[in-house]
Amino acid sequence: MARSDNHQINIRVNEAEYAKIQASARIMGLSVSKYCKHLIMQSKLREPKFSEDEYHQIRVDLLRIGNNINQMARRLNQAYNESEITSEELAILNITLSKLDDEVAMVWQQLR
């Protein structure tokens, strides 16, 4: 009778990993390959939390937030080195940081 399994999957493991797999297979009374197949077939797949477009948008949002923080840090370092920063600039930076904090909180809510 011809074998109906016509696909082969190969993985590489180190000595410790192989010993653990081999011991577990022995306990279950299976060969290593049958044990691995059993584990794979018993695993439960989960739906991705986000679509590709949503992941992309979150990444874009985080990159934009990071860019804004870098620009503010650059300006603060420049002002610190020149010993000049106005109270208006500090107020604007404070407001901007607060907005960025809100945006980060929104992104975290999406990720939960």
C-alpha cells in the first residue's frame, strides 16, 4: 500500500532539544516523528489579532510618534547646550508630549 503522506518537514534541533523530544516521545510510546506530528496536529491556531493593514498602520503610528519624540529631544538638547529655551517652547513641548502620551495609550489599547 502506497503511503498517503507525501510532504516532509525537516527541522534542526540541538542535542538537548533532541534528547527532550526523544524522552517525551518514549513516554508517549511514539517514535520521534510520530510524536512531533502528534504535537503539531494537537496545536490550536489562533486568529491574528490584526489584519496586515492594521499592523502596518500601528507600525506607521509608532514610527511617527518616535520621530516626534526624537525631534523634541534634539531641540531640548540643542537648547540645553545653548543654555536657552523659552517658557513658550517648554509649554509647547509639554503639550506635544501629552498628546504623544495619549497616542501611545491608544496604540496600546489596540494591542490588548
